[in-house]
Amino acid sequence: MSYSTGSLRAGITALKQERYLEAINLLESFCYCCSIQEGTSRRLSERKGSHMEPSECLLAQVALVMAYQRSGDLERSTALCQELLEQEGETWAQKWAAQALPTLKQAAEHYMPPEELMTRLPPVQQLEECQPLCSSRDPAPHLLKSAHF
């Protein structure tokens, strides 16, 4: 397992265990690796053994939105959710972001306790459709599915 894949799994585990700052650091690291990969040729990244599936990158971004929100950083949570919504193509993450963004914006405009906001965001179970798309080499999607946020 590469460092980056390990950081995805560890980040989701930290999120599940309510260690939000640790989750943010790990998930940001994974998302950074995804952004570097987008800037390099796929052939080069595959040859180095560091290729990450696009679905893993999306999963990390959704988890990062949740980690930002739960740490109280609604500004970054809302901004990343907006970025997810504006990405090309139609993905499960965009559908989730379309549901989550109005709630995040409302919470940013009018104070809403983080616990209440968590209950208003789309449930994690709605991310199940990513299961068939996610790499079998990383159990992170299963961690998200089984998490009770």
C-alpha cells in the first residue's frame, strides 16, 4: 500500500473517531497527491506505483468536507463542497455536494451548532453508490459506509 492510499484510510478512520484535525491533515495530503497526479501523465504515475483512482480522490474530498465542517471550519467546508459541485462530469460526489451545499451555506449565514449541522447533511449511506467504483485495494469506502457520523 502506498503512503497516499494509507493516508486516505487513516484520514477516514480519524474522521470516524472524531479526530478532526488529524483527519484534515491526512485527507489534505491525499487530495494533494491526487492534484499532483492530475498534473502528471497517468503513465508516469502508474509506473511509479502511486496511481490513485478518481473515485478515491472524490471520496477523500467528500470526507474532507465533513472533517472541515466537524472541526468548525464552515468556510473551507463550503468552498470544497462548491468545488466538488463544479467538477466536470456527473459523479456521486457531485450529487452529494448538491444536497450538502445549501445546508452548509445556511449554517455559515446563521449559526448552527456543529452537532445539528451534522444531522442535516446528507447521510453517509448515500455515498454507497461509490462502492463499486472504489478500488478494492483500499478499504476506506467500507469505513465510510460503516461509520455512524
